[in-house]
Amino acid sequence: MKTEFSLAQLADPDIAEADKILRACVHCGFCTATCPTYVLLGDELDSPRGRIYLIKEMLEKNRPPTREVVKHIDRCLSCLACMTTCPSGVNYMHLVDQARARIERDYARPLTERALRAVLGWVLPRPQLFRWSMILARFGRPLAALLPAPASASPGLLRRIKAMLALAPGRLPKPGPAGGTVFPAQGERRGRVALLQGCAQQVLAPRINQAAINLLTRHGIEVVLVKDEQCCGALTHHLGQDGDALARARANIGAWLGEAERNGLDAILVTASGCGTVIKDYGYMLREDRDFAAPAARVSALAKDITEYVGGIELQPAQQRRDITVAYHSACSLQHGQKITHAPKELLSKNGFVVKDVPESHLCCGSAGTYNILQPDIASRLRDRKVANIATVKPDMIAAGNIGCMVQIAGGTSVPVVHTIELLDWATGGPRPGLS
């Protein structure tokens, strides 16, 4: 794609990077076939190619984003299926992230929308606040059915509030262990890792990290929950609130590398693949920061999805047969963001589960961080499509590697939705998941 940035514009490292990304695009349109919003809506501007044109014009002309541009960028799930499909290697992720930051800086959203985004960016990364919000939402759930339907296809505040209330669980589990806790290896210590505590996940499903801790310590790996760790920054990053996201990244880099220097770390393990994709991108996000560029790259190199790390351990399965059919949902952030596609399924198969691929597995389930709140109508359609595809393989359980996907899919099916690591923990001596 031809670009026309001035030399003054290209002096900005972000614009120079955008220019490089835009020039890689050859307009082939392969991305449209795997873009969830284009598949649903059929609008070229709701495809990666269409959005690339909108972003190019906005950046080249250095104009404030228009309402039309914002509408189509907001509809992007950042599922990154387009990057898997693209034959030219266009890094759409970094381009759309830059567009979101520009929109957040230069576009005046309606007051109610600004307020909602500010609340999401403040509450979700803070587990204590998020827990209290979920408790309050439980009392508000009966009111959700009384809220009126939206008057148009554009989701208004009431529709979004209804979506938030619908996502709240009927009850909350007890909090998991606090940061600073160390779980010793059983028997001879073979390794030492940090385990990301997460923000939403530690409130909604602390059992996931507990399953990871059980499996790892059972196989000789010491696990530490690093004190002073924060939210990874993914939630605010995708809201365009880059100042907050980068501050969290810097704080985490300091906490993790401090732990590594004091006691040693083989890896920083992540059980929420949306978080993992962003942490692995810290090196890029902080590339212009003189003080943090090298430490950020080091942290990105240490970060691993839990299945990446467990794939290198010789697991010891329990002596019992498990004729359990598992539909494996490949989270977008795992298959497209981190390019991890085979390892989770191979681990499950090797440990006694009958693993079934889900038709249209490349399409997003509609969770996408805060997307199912901000774009509830599109998200609901994608969830229903995903659940219908899962139903065709008649599973006993559904496995996924991201808490957002798990909550989203569970909202449309009665089949237990569990994390991959919970099944692997069960296979190696842990409790059966999906019973609560």
C-alpha cells in the first residue's frame, strides 16, 4: 500500500511503525474471510482491509477521528485472525492499537460512553473493586430483565448495563492466595516459575491458578505469586488507555525482574491467554523507553502460556481411564496472538481425553476483553454461533485457555466450560473440574 506521510510525521516512531505496517498491505482481501465482524455484517469497513484504509487516512491527514472511523474501529474485536490469514505479514495488531490510542486521545465520545469506559478501565484491573462490583451486580441481575430493549442496532447505555449484569456470576468463589505466597515443589525441585495472578480471573475463577499450582508443584516446580504484581495492562491497552497500560507494564517488569534477580525464575507463566499476548508484547510496547526497553524485552522472553511450559514437563497421569469428550475452544489470543495451536490439544490427548476440534474454530466467541460489554449485540451473535458449532461435536466438557472466553461461552450452554490446565491437573491426580 502506498503511503504519503511527511518527513516530519515519519520522525514520530509510532507513525514510522504505522507506515511500515501499511506498506506491507497489498489489498488482497484474504483477511475478510476470517474477520468475525465482516462475516457477520458484510460491510467492507468492518473488515481489516477496510479498517486499514480508515486508519491510514486518519493518520496521514492527522485529523481527529470521525464518528464513522470510531464506529468501525470500536467494532474490531482485536481477535487477530486477520494476522493468521495475511500472506504479507501485516501487523494489524500494532496498527489498530495505535488507532485506539489516537481515538482515546482525540475523539470526544458522548458523556455516558466516556463514563462507562472510565469505569471499566478503573474497576476491572483492580481485583478488590472488581469483586465488589460483582457482588453489587448480583443484586442488580433481577433488574436486567426489566431493562427495555435498545431502540436501534447501536448499543446504548441500557443495553450495555444489561450485558454487564448478565455476565455477573450467581456466586463468587473465595479469594485465592495473596501475592508473595510461595508454593514449594514436591520432592526434588526441578524449576521455579512466577504465575500471573491476573485481575478478573482471580475474582471469577481462582480455581484455574490453583489447578496450575497443583500440577506444577506435583511435578517438582516451585511456584511464586509475585508481590506487588499488577494487572498486565491488557484491558486498558485495548481501551486505548495506553498511559495506564504502560504504567502497569513498567510496574510488573520491576516486580518480576526483582523476583528473578533475588530467587531466580525460569519463566513467567500465564493462564489467561489475553494477558499472555500483551505481556509477550511488552518489548514492543516499551521499545522507545530508554529505561525499560531492555527489561521489557527480557520479560517478554520469559513469558509463557501455561501449556507452553507444561508441554516441556513429563507429566505423570493418574492410573484411571477418562473417556471424556472435550471440545477444545482455541482462544483468539492464543491461536492468533501467540500462535499456539497444537500444544493444548496434544497435552489433552496424551493425558487421556478425546479432543474434538470445533467447526469455525478461527472465529472469535465475542468475549474480547470488554467487547461483550461495549458491543453486546455483535458479541451475543458471535457467542451463539460459537455455541452452536461446539454443540455439533457433542462434548462432555468444553476446554479453553482464557477466562473471558470461558465466561462468554458458559453464558450460552449448559456444558461445563473449564480451563485446559484444570483437565491436565485432573488427569495427573487433581480433582475433577466442572462440578461446582
